Amino acid sequence: MKKKILISLIGIVVLIPTGLCSRHINWIPEETGDALWAMMMFCLWRIVLVKKGLKLVALVSLTHSFLVEFSQMIRWPWLVSFRSTFLGHMMLGQGFLWTDLLAYLLGILLVYGVFRGVEKRR
């Protein structure tokens, strides 16, 4: 169990700066950052659901990512204000895009495959 948590923490430590940097490199598609964000969500949920299977972690992290994206259609003033901050933008994003849903799906499928390979090796 400790190794699963450690692998997830390493993933988070690698994915956050990679995702932030991806936004500043012009030739990297914007959706890459969304995929990396979803991958980080997978790592966070892996820590929370460490005793559960990877399929459940993938499903929960994909649902979480989709809910955050759909919440971007909500225009409550306090929520819009929070999203305009750096932290709010990083956590909840801004502006609903269908392409983000695809980026989340692809990112989670990729990280699921990586975790599956790593955990099978052990």
C-alpha cells in the first residue's frame, strides 16, 4: 500500500509542473494540460482509494473531471470570482469545452495503463 501511495505522489510531483509548463510552450496543444490535469486527479484519487481497484479509480477520476468541466457552465458570481484567481483557475478551469472531456478521457486512459503496468510488475 505504501508503494502505491508513493507512486501516486511521484506522479503528482511530476504532473503538476509538467502541466503548468505545457501552457507556456506554443507548439504543445492546450488540451495537453487538460489531459495532464486529469492524470493528476487520477493520482490523487489513487491515494484516496488506495485499497480499491484501478478501474474504480479511473471511473471516479473521470467522473470528477467531467463534473468540474460541466461546472464551468455555472455562472454564480462567487464561483466566477474564484475561477478568476490562479488557484481557482487551476482547480476548476474556465469555460466549458467539449474537447476538454476528450482530453480528460485520453489522459486517464494513459495514466491507467501506466499504473496498471507498474502495479502488475510488483
